[in-house]
Amino acid sequence: MNISVIGTGYVGLVSGTCFAEMGNQVICVDNNPEKLKKLRQAEITIYEPGLDLLFYRNIAKKRLSFTDDIKEAALNSDIIFLCLPTPQGEDGSADTHYVLDAAEKIGEVLKEAGDKDFKVIVNKSTVPVGTAKKVTDAIKKKGAVNFDVVSNPEFLREGFAVEDFMKPDRIVIGTDNPVSMSKMKALYEPFVRQGNPILGMNPASSEVTKYAANSYLAMRITYMNELANFCEKVGANVDLVRMGMAADNRIGKRFLFAGIGYGGSCFPKDVNAMIKSSMDYDSEMKILSVVDKVNKAQKQVLVKKVSAHFNGDLNGKHFAVWGLAFKPNTDDMRDAPSTIIINELLKAGATVSVYDPAAMDSAKFYLQDRVIYSDTEYNATKDADGLLILTEWNEFRNPDFDILKENLKNHLIFDGRNIFTPDRMKEIGFTYYSIGRASVII
């Protein structure tokens, strides 16, 4: 098939590359000249493990190309994907103006071209319920008639996006048009050869599905964080409680790890958008308001542990931080707990050295010159009063503790991701604070 992808951000670039890998001709559209120049020179503009091989291969095979000409892309495509940002507005709602602006431009192109070829316009962006209708109206307003707007939400985990796209758990397609459904099924059938479902539904149900899934996962994480805080109070170990829960097949194992709160580009924004939508339709989802409130508070938990250890006086203290991205295998620091925690330490008069395997460039945008950037995890710990672990990168799981003992002024670790065990830390002689487990005081 001939496909165009409007927007080459995280979702757009992964989607376009993976569609090309299945033999489709894909044109990706972006209006950022600097980004477009890099893409045309075969430079990947996002960090995503496994994407590079597919990206280079499909450029070489001439199945994947890049342009700023939305007219060229739309006229030469059977299916047009809208993969545009929907940032959170001041009131918590998803800002859909990028999506609607693109829809109007497509409408102008289709009006000029006439109604000869039927086009499927696909909302891949995460958008609130009712957006498919708004996009339809925006295109119709320009005089275009021979098209259909489909809702097709993405379910990509950063760090595993290529795997998720190539082998999806499910494909959700929201349309009432049988022609559009047939085209979308034909496009996606190569991705579900193992039998995972393609779920057809009306556009509103499809739009709600994405928010419902992310909000539920955010709720599970938040529940575990509250449970962890309770475990500390009563002398329980949240890891043991988690294993006891996960063995129940009604609950399962995933998204049950306690920590310092969720972040990233999806959960915070989607939870708030769901809250706002529910209030707009006079059906407030109160449980999500609590989830959002508790998650914000959880990002302060490790700071309180640090402050308590130093009797409330962090002025002049120096800390090392391992991990800045909101999760491992990404460079994404949007709403990352690390930014909140580091800023709180700085406000208290401390200085901070940071290291992350992938997010150092991103960190310079969020933290600017307020921290010291280290080229290795061990250099970050030199002369530090303590080490904070804020992202559970694999390379942090088995460090050289002799080097840490030599570098750190105090044998002191604050583990926001529970990557070590209290027993091990006691054995090797570290004072150790984690989430939902007894502290080790040496």
C-alpha cells in the first residue's frame, strides 16, 4: 500500500518505519527543516532500541522517504496517518490543534484533487473522544467528500516500540465504514499472523480505549506506590507482597513494581485528559483525580528520605544521580520523576552530579546548567555524600561497589527503583533506603 505519515515524532517515525518494513511505500511528512534534513540523511532523530536497523534498511530499499510537502504525500497515499503531538493544556485537556490544522490542510488538498480516489485518514495520535468527528468536520469544511476518518490508537511502550508495533497484542480500529475497515485490516494483517486480534469498533469506543488502558495502568502503578508506603509503616516488604499478588492470575505480574511515580509522555498526559473529558461530559472519574494527586506526591518520597537522613539540612551536600529518563531504554524525560527530585535537592541547597546512558542531551534541556554532567556513572559519584538511583537501567544493577565505596564520602544509597535488595546492601556495608522495604542503617 501507499501510506503517508504526518508527523515524525516518536509515534510517527516508529509507525512509518515499521509499515515500510512490511513492504509498504511510506512517505513521512514533517515541517521542521532541521529534523527533515537529518531524516533525509538517514539520521534517526529519536532514541528507540531496534529502530535503527529497520530505518536504514527501508531507506536503502527506497520504501521510506521524507518530505515537507503534505500535498505530495496525501495525493500519493491510500491511507494517511496523523501522528501529531497532543500536548496537555493548562486545564489538563489534550490540545488537538496540531491534528485539526493538519486535517484542514488535507481537506484543501483533497478538495483540489477532486473526489476520484477514496482516502482513509487515520488518527494515530492519542486524542480525546469526539476527535474523529472533529477531524471529519475540519476536512469537510474545506469541501472534500470522498474520505473517511478512522481512529487507530497506538499502544507503544517506549524502549519496546518496535517489538510492540511488529508484534502487537491487538489492533484497535474505530470506524463505521466497511470500506475503511477492509483497508485497515489488509494493512495490519501481516502484523497479526500469530492470531492476535484486530478489534473493530465505532470511533468513540476506539478513542476511549487508549485513554482507558493507560489510565488503568497508571492506577496500578499508583496503587503499588501507596501500598509500598504502607508496607514501610507496618514492617512489610512490598516485593514479597507484590509476588503474593502477582501469583493470582486475576491480577498478573505486570505494572506492580513500586517506585518514585510514573512519568513520560503518555501516562501523566492521558490521565489528566481522561479526567478533563469525564468532567466535560458530567461523568467525573474521581478515582483518576486521586491517582494523579498520589503520583505527584510519590515523586517527593525519596527527597523526604534524603532530607530525613541528613536531619533536614541538605545545604552544601553533594549528591550523585544515576538515571534521568522516566524509564530505561529511552531518552525521554517528559514528566520524569528525576527532574522533580533533582530540583528539590537543588532548592534545599545541595549540588548534584548526574549520569544517564541515553538521556544526557535531554537532561540539558530540562536541567540546563544547574547540575554537573558526568561521562560515566562512577565519575558522577566522586566525592558525593550519597547516591540516588532514579531509573532502573540494567547497567546499574550490578555495579562495582568497591569503586562506589572509594568514591562516595558516605556509603549511602537511596534507591528509588528497588534494584538492589536490603540484605545485599547490609552484607556489603551500605546504608540503604528503598521504596516499601525496611531501610538498612550501617
